[in-house]
Amino acid sequence: MRRKNYLILAITILTVVLFLTEFICAAEKQAEEIKVISKVITISSEQGVAPTTLASKQGTTVIWVNYSRSPAEILFRDKKVVLACGSPVNFFVGKDGAYESGKIPFGGTASLCFTEKGKYEYVFKPSSTFYPLKKKEFRGIIWIK
């Protein structure tokens, strides 16, 4: 009787080990297939937005770097971002349920991950509180395919 119990226990342990090994291998394979896409846009009160048009895939995180001499903000125009992946940096959900940027300080960044396809037009507005600016806003476009 004891021998039968040991045999059942050994088969159970072997089954659990094989199941866990297969589960871990499947998780590692899935992790390898995930591609992280990041694109950087520089913003400056002198040169504007570079690149002015950015095209990428769903799941792309766009990172804006502020090289202006003053704080700036990103404002989306017609198509708003209402769903984002990851953890947006320097963006918050506004009263209308869409993401809005906070003031991005000089040398600071803001990032947002785009999950929905579409054309996102935005305006970069540097603050003219500290320095008089020649041009008050610049436009950019993000195409998510």
C-alpha cells in the first residue's frame, strides 16, 4: 500500500513539474514577442517640434523633451487620447476624460503611450511668462497605424 502511495506521489510531482516548466516556457516566449516602441520628439520655442509628423504602430510611447527656455504644454486638438498604455509621464486625465499635459519644465519630459489608431494633431505651447516669444505655438501630428 505504501508503495502505491509513493508511486502516486511521484507521478503527481512529475506532472506538476512538467506543467510548471511548460507554463514558464510559454511565459518567456510571450515576453520575447513583446516589442517596446519609443519615439522621441524634441520641442523648442525657437525651432518648434521635431519631427513635426511622426508615424508609428499601436503601443508606441511618444516622449516629448522640452528644450525651450520656459515651461511648455502639449494640447491635443480634434482627436483626443482617452486610453493609454503604461504609465503616462507628465500627463493627467482632464475634465473631458482625455489626457492633457501638465507644464513640462525646461529639460523635462512628458510621455504617452498610444493604443488607438488614428491621426493625433497637437499644439505645443511654450509659456511666455518668463521670456517673450516670437511664435506662441507649434503644431505636430502623430499617426498611429
